[in-house]
Amino acid sequence: MDAKNINFRKCLVDIAKGMRGGDLEAMKYMCKDLIPRRRLEDIESGTDLWEALEERGVLAADDTAFLNTLLSSATENRTDLAKILEKYERQFGQNGIGSHSESGRVQKEEEFVGEDLSKEFDYVVDHIGRHWRTLARKLQLTETDIDCIIEENSRNLKEQSRKSLIQWKKEYKEEATKRALVEALKQCELNDTAYHVQNM
């Protein structure tokens, strides 16, 4: 299973865990013309419903439109559930978790708003080594994010480090600043790296 599908499954599990009884019943009602009545009666959880929707070809890692409709129409004032799906779509809706040039240097992308941290990222990647996972956690990346980065770049430590920084920048946008990066490095006790980044 690739990183996108792993995150898709995690997204579905997280949404299901956050659902209340009324949410599930409302969603089932909206699916009554899509899922046979007997099958619908057997559905007792969000994960049961996702499975039924996948069986009918209206839910997949590359197709979350119907789930979006369910979350917006059937769950009243549950923006927390919609945000879980939005995060997944933001991460994997456009060719994975980021891009880089042939030389391995970070490219500027339209979605990378805020400070240009290309030089800072290059320095960190060259000096942080195996500590990138500790830094990623300080930058509030999830364990799933970290696992996916490792899986996609299992033999390249520097690329793992670079992808984690790109992921942070892509996800946190304006909040992903040099100051925040320096503070996270200090929390990891990587003070020499923090000093050089701060003075770049």
C-alpha cells in the first residue's frame, strides 16, 4: 500500500472515530438510493459505510467528492470532520507531498506562500542527519506523515529530511517561518544548526 492509500485509510478512520450516532444515521439516509436496504441496515459504523461506498465505486483515494457531499450535507456543524478530509485532499490532491528540482533543491510553488526558506531548508538537510524525525515532530508533523515520508524515500536520509520540511511548509503556509524553524531546532538541541539558520 502506497503513502497516499495509507493516508486515505487513516483519514477515513479518523472521520469515523469522530462521528456521532446522528451523523451516521443522516449519512445512511443520504445513501438510501445508492446502497441496497439490507446492506444499509447492516451498517453500524462509519467504517462500514466507507466500505459500502467503496464497493459501489463512489469512494476511493482519488475520488472523495461524494464523501465531501456527505460531510457537508449530513453532518450539521461538524466542520471538524470536514477538516480531516480537507487535510488529506490538501496533502495528496496534487501529486503527493511536494516537489523538488533535479538537483534536489526546493522549488518555489504557488501554494508555498509566506517566507522563502529554500536556503534554510538546504542547510538543515545537509546538517541534520538522522535527527530529522525529531525535528519533524517539533514542527507538528504527524506520525503518519513521517511514516509515509520514510516509506517513499527509504534509502535516502537527506530526501526524507527535505520532504519533511516541504510537507511542513506546504501544510502550515504562513506559519512556517524561519523563526518557527529555528525554535524547533533549538527544542531538538540542534543549537549550532539553529544558529546558522537564524543568521542566514
